[in-house]
Amino acid sequence: MKETREIGRIAAISVKCKVCNKVFTMNRKEVQWYSCMGYPLPKRCPDCRKKRKEQNLRIAATLALNAIEEHLCGSDIDFHDVARVLREALDERYETQI
């Protein structure tokens, strides 16, 4: 659901988030930025975009830690403990942000 309304010289677009169904507004500058960059307008509200980005970063960090674990398997240093500690720290950080 997209609705355009003129407010003086400013055009605002109201968009319904596809995740939480909250309606959020994008001002003229935001719409122009997405257009100039060649990106489609967002379908998620800023809160849902932030949560999704954090989730994707967490997944990427976990995959990186797993790759490090596998790569350093033959070392004298116990990198499994290092990776475990990093993973626990990541989990704690994630839980405090929710």
C-alpha cells in the first residue's frame, strides 16, 4: 500500500511494512536517494530493516568463526576455545540488543 501526498513542496510516501504491517513514511529526500541509487523502495520499516541487518551480520560472523575453526584445526593453539568464546560473546551481545 503506497500513498503519495503533497505537503507544501514536500512529497511524503506512506508504505506498509511487509513484516510488522506498521505504516511508515518516507520523505522526498529518502525517495530521491533510493531512486538515484537505482534501488527499489524498502518494503520493511526502519525497525524491521535494522533487525534483519543484525540477524544477517550475526549469521555472517558465525559462518566466519566456523571457517576459522575448520582452517586452524591442525594448530598447536586451541582455536576451538577461542571460537567458542567469541561465539558466546556474540550470543550475549545479541541477547542484550533484543
